[in-house]
Amino acid sequence: MKLYTIKNTILLSLLTILFSGCTETYPLLTNTYEEIIVVEATLTNELKKQEIKITKTSKFEDEGVQVEKGAKVIVKDDQNHEYIFEENNGIYVSQSEFEAVSGTNYTLEITTRDGKIYQSTPQTLTTVNPIQSITPALATNKDNETGIQINVNSYDATGTSKYYRYEYEESYKIVAPRWSSLKIIATGPQSVDLINNDPNTRICYSTKKSTDIILMNTNELTEDRVNMPVRFIEENNFIIGHRYSILVKQYVENFEAYTFHKTLKDIASSSSVLSPKQPGLISGNIRCINDSGTKVIGFFDVASFSETRIFFNYTDFFPGKPAPYFNTCDDIPFKFCFGGEDCEGETMIYNISGELMTYIGNSGINYKLVDAVCGDCTSFSSNIKPSFWTE
């Protein structure tokens, strides 16, 4: 489960607008601050080491997220089983693999270092309803842009799933469009040399996770059938320029969990800084049982889970069209000399030494370079092929 950090966004946006015309930068600091723990916990029917994240609310001026360290974390069920979680790199991970099973109630219990005990209401596994398919199709979005619309499809004949939450993880192949077999290096303050380039700098792979809260409910439909758009990618977006893969994850939630995430989504999508909607503390299903005045943000969710991955190539939908670039990738000329008219040797050495540009060609002292992202994909991505990748 993903929670999205809320730092008095209405106040920040308003102050940004009011002071945008000032000549001096005004340091925005938090005037009032209440430290509250934030719990992110989704137990699923996957047999794995389950994970729970416990952090603290942060101030405007804070960098990063403060992890709640040293807590005792246990998940208990009504069959007298206890699953102990250990802290590992800022996340609490179960000591052993286990899975949520139907008909069993689970409760999360957290004891922090200051002696406060937090406990969730009992939760049971939702209807097991796997994804049926992921379908990419050529489409036009609301801005009249052509691209690929990716939909997730599922169906529950019993009509008991109803509430769905989705996440996705997209991976894509990158081919440096202006890669050269030769690499230029600085050998001195006023000298360069050409050497063989590393072929492993030509093809890379990047992976990114979704950040939106993607929800769907089928209450107003005649049947519990999902045909949900989860991702639209414009035709000129470089991430689909060669080969693209998306892993869609589906969580079937209960109404309480769906409502919690819907509230988070509504707050995150509020478009007006003067909106009268003031949500206050978001109500979840976790309470501090030995101090009623202590607040907590979060939800302990027990959800059935499924995931499906697909691949497609740019040419599958746009045959004959050149792959879109992530940069203009124009040649940038340099006259490699020093002290004379139009000489650009120092600038060229600076760009080479800082690996800001790569070599394309030269004629005598006249060189052509391009931005590093155009000739060396490792400047912004990884050349390690993911274990799941297929061509």
C-alpha cells in the first residue's frame, strides 16, 4: 500500500502564489508541527515475506522521510498464529514467508519505542479474483493526442469483489540514438584522443513505479466486470520507442480500505488552493490503544492480489515510423583550439571531462559532439537487463 505524504499543501501553494512576484526568496518553514506515525501495510495472499512501512509525518523543511525505528511489529490471526516483523533498511519484513488465507481474521499490532501500542481492527482476505488480461490499444486521449491506452480487465461472476486498487511498474528499453563506436577522452589540459567505445553504453533499461492512486469500483455496473484504463502513453514518448513492458498489480479491497484510498486520492487531486475542503486527519483502521489522544495515519489492508505483465514494441502500433527520442540530439560543433579566434578547446575539454557530451565525428580540429544522454544511455539509465526481460 502506498501512502502519499501530505505537508500542508494548501498553505504551501497559497504562499507560493502570494510571494511569486517578490524579488527575495522567502524561506517556507513549518510554524506548527505534530509528529504522527504513518503506517503503510497491505497483507496479501501471496506466499512471501510480507512488508510493513512505518514512518513519521514531516515538515516542509525536512528532506526525506523519517523512519520509525525500533518498533515491535506483529501480525496476529484468529488461529493463534503470530507473524513477527523485523526492521530491514527502513521497512519491517516478516521473519518467515506467509500468505493471507480466506476466512481468517488478521490484526496488526505495533509497539513503538516510547511504549505506545497501535492496533488495527481485524481484517479478512477479500474475494480472490485474478486479472484476466492487460490490453494495449491505439487510442486518442482527451487532449487529442495519439498514443497507447493500456487497460486492465477482470471479472467476478460472484459479484463480491467490487472495489479495486491498481499499481503498475513499467520498464522500457533504451537505445542511444547517437551512439558512436569511438569515444573521445581528454589526455591533458589541451589534448584529446579517440579510443574504442564500450558497446555496453548503447542499450539500457529503465524501470519506474506508478505514483497515482488508481481506483475502480463496479457498484454502478450491471456486473462486477473491470475494463479499467491504467496508463496512457503518448506516441512521441521515448519510453515506448523500442520495447516496453508493464506489470500491472491488482488489489481487491473491502469498502473500508477503498474509502480510505479514495479520500487520499481526492485530497491529492484537489485543484484549488482556496478549496473549502479541509480533510483534517484521515481516518484509518489503526488506533493507539493505550493513549486515546495519540493520532495515527494509515490503514491495515488484507487484500487479494494478482499481477500480469505484457510486452510490446513501438513498431507493433506505429510501423515504419522512426522511434521518438528523449532529446533533440543535434550535433554541437566545437573548434578544438586554444587562444585563437572562435577557439572552443577549453569548453570542449570541460564537456568531455565532465562526461556531459559524447563524440560523433571530426574533421581536423572541427569536432561534433552530442549531449551525453544521446550517445551514452548509462548517463541516465542502467545497462543491466532485467531478469524478466524478453525480446
